[in-house]
Amino acid sequence: MGFWELLVIGVVALLVLGPERLPGAIRSVSRTINSVKQFGQQMQAELNDNLRVHELHQKLKQAEQKGFIDLTDEEKSAVAELKQAAEDVNASSQSAAKKTVDKDDDQSRT
């Protein structure tokens, strides 16, 4: 929107809402716009993550079909990334399990 269009909208809003309610309406609209932007960014990040997972899955299928022999650099990279992700998940789940066991031990002592 151009400057003049925003000016017309502002004048109309001032006439319709009045000077008392206009600041509150501006804040409300601003919050709504920010929440819509945040939602859009979250959706974009989630879609990008899902596309990456799909791409890795396809590369893993290709590597499996080759029996993990004579893999391309992309397939090797995908397999390595998946192995790292699996190790990260295992490490975090083991850490969470250890914390749960430690917490249960502490509670049983009291």
C-alpha cells in the first residue's frame, strides 16, 4: 500500500472509531498481524522440515536399493545425517530416562 492509501484508511478509522478507541484498535490489529506472521513462519519452518525428512527418506531408499555400496556423495551425506540424528535421539532419550530414574530414586528415599 502506498502512503496516500494508508492515510485515507487512517482518517476513515479515526472518523469511525473516534480518538478514544483508535489506539486500542491499532494495538489489536497489530497483535493480530504479528500472530498471523508468526503462524506463517512456523508453518514454513514445519514444511521445510517435512520436505527435508522426505528428501532424506528418498536418499535412504536409494542407498538401501544399492545395498549401501557405491553410494553417491548425496546418498552418503543423507545416510550420515540420518545416523547422526538417530544418535542424537538416542542420547536425548537416554538422558531423559536417566533423569526420570534419578527423580524416582530421590522420591523413593523421602
